[in-house]
Amino acid sequence: MAYMAYLVLSDGTAYEGRGIGYSGEAVGEVVFNTGMTGYQELLTDPSYTGQIVCMTYPLIGNCGVNAEDVESDAPKVRGFIVRNLCEAPSNWRSEGTLNDYLIKHKIVGLEGIDTRALTKKIRDGGTMSGIIAQTLPDEKKLAAVKAYAYRYPVGDISVKTAYETGGGDKRVAVIDYGLKNNILASLKRMGCRLKVFPSTVSAEEVLAYAPDGIMLTNGPGDPKENVREIETVKKLIGKKPMFGICLGHQLIALALGGDTQKLPYGHRGANHPVKDTATGKLFITSQNHGYAVRAETLAAKGTVSYLNYNDGTCEGMRYNDGLTFSVQFHPEVCPGPRDTAHLFTEFKDSIDAFSKQ
């Protein structure tokens, strides 16, 4: 049964709609995603930890949900907002409705608000915290919403114990800052044997595995909060071929003395254009990040490999050691286009070349 619910932003702006999913309250950073599909991958992407996600596409849930299209063991978002929720999905792979899935995993949701107005609000004013609730918050609760901050989320969601998977001939150490399943799947397709380490792993532990390459994964939050992780990356750079994705891209930059900046409203969706600076080609990419590397702070350490075609921010770096490269977008393509999946092949080629030295 539908019930009245609200989204209230930290500046007091309120949107009235209908509650969906789990009946309760959710506080988090409110962001928007421009993807038309891929909502199940989005919900389970650890990079959304601590966030309330608004979908800009108006009808969500058409394909239902299944047990395969997940990027982690369970949804990581704090809340989920849609214009219209499909109650009768039609897809041969569907195993249930999105609403039931949200209820099962205790994700508070909201439908029926003007998602275009909310998106414009965030786009013009920047991301801000908010609350989904069945009643309007009083002054005390609104003050708590304004003060909301999720510090060091990587420490909460990273795997706690290292494990091995895959059976290829090349060993890749994967450091988990908020790992998406399809990063592992992409590496396995390249013939890689993987050992996944916690974010708190030391450089000595990684090198003791004798990896042929090192993968730094995506993850949530402000990259500068990961002080221990940055020191570990600093010790690993130049030792083996290294590929960083999203947060991994940012940590490499910080480890090499570069800087990052918070974006006004971030890049989230499966339709973001980036330009390959070497060829001039444009690729459509999947993205999910609120911070960007300041490329000018790394001018002496490497070159920009990709630029965001919308705002000119750095989307990739290749470093002078010839072993280290990284991208801000998600080449593992779930959800999103396959335009940049070749980057995993480039990583494997780098590993093969280094192994022959």
C-alpha cells in the first residue's frame, strides 16, 4: 500500500511523493544518475555507499531484478528515488520486482516526486545531504541532516580477509576499495589469477604474493581520507604494472603528489563522453564519482590520457614509469557501454611485456 513520504534536503527544500521499498527513514548525500538502465548494478555498486540516488530517467524497474546483475553482495545505497516505479516488469530474466528487492534489503525509497526539478536543484546548487521520511523533519532532525557526513566509507565496505579466485596464468593483486564484481570478471576473461586484498593491506603483503600486476579498484568517498591506502600505493608504484579505476585512479594521483577536487554534482550515469587525447576519438562511458584528479598537479609525473568531453576534467592518466595508468570511468561496463573494455586488454598486454623483461 502506497503511503505519503518526503525528501527533504539540507537547505529545507521538500519534495512530496509516495514511499516505496522499505518503510523507514534514510539520510545520505543526494545525487543523480543519468542512466536509462542498469538500476540493479547501480544499487549494488559499493561506490554509492552513503548516498541517496535519484534516477533522471522517469520509468525504473521495467526489467525487474535477478540474482546475476549485481556488483556486490547486496545494495549499498542509502535510499533510492524514481519518478515512476514499474510494478509489473516484463523481461525473460526477471525473478521479481524492484520494489520487493528494495524491501528485502531494507532500502528506503521514494517515487512520484518531480525528479527533473530535483536534478536541476543538485546540478545548480551542488550535491547536498537529505532525508527520505514519512513525516517532515523537525528542526533537530534537519540539523542532523545538515551535519551528515560519512567519513572513510572504504574501511567499512572493503573485504576483511584476502581471498583468491580465477585460474589464469598471470597473477594479479586486486586491492579492494569498494570492488565491483565485473572488475574481477573482466580480469578473469583476460586469463588472470586473482588475489583480492583488503584496502588496509600493506605493500609488503601485496609484493609477497609475487603478482604480475596490481589492480586498484573503485570505491566511495573522499579519496584524501584514505591516508593508509595512499601510503601503500606510493610504495607499490613502479614495482609492477598497475591499473587504477575510479577511486584507484585518484589514489595513484595522490600517491604521486597530485591533488583531487570535489565536483559540484559529480558524474553518474552510463552515457558520459570522454576524449582519448592521443587519438582524438570519443568514447561513451559509465561513470560514478564525485571527485576528480587535478591533472595540472601531475604535469611532471605523467600525461592526461582521457578528458571528460562535457566539462574538461581529467578522466585518465598515463605515468612516466611506463607501468602505471588509470581511468576515472568504469571500463568493466556494468552497467554501460563496452567502448572502453579494451583497457583490460592493455593491462594484460602490459603484464605480459613486463614478465618478459
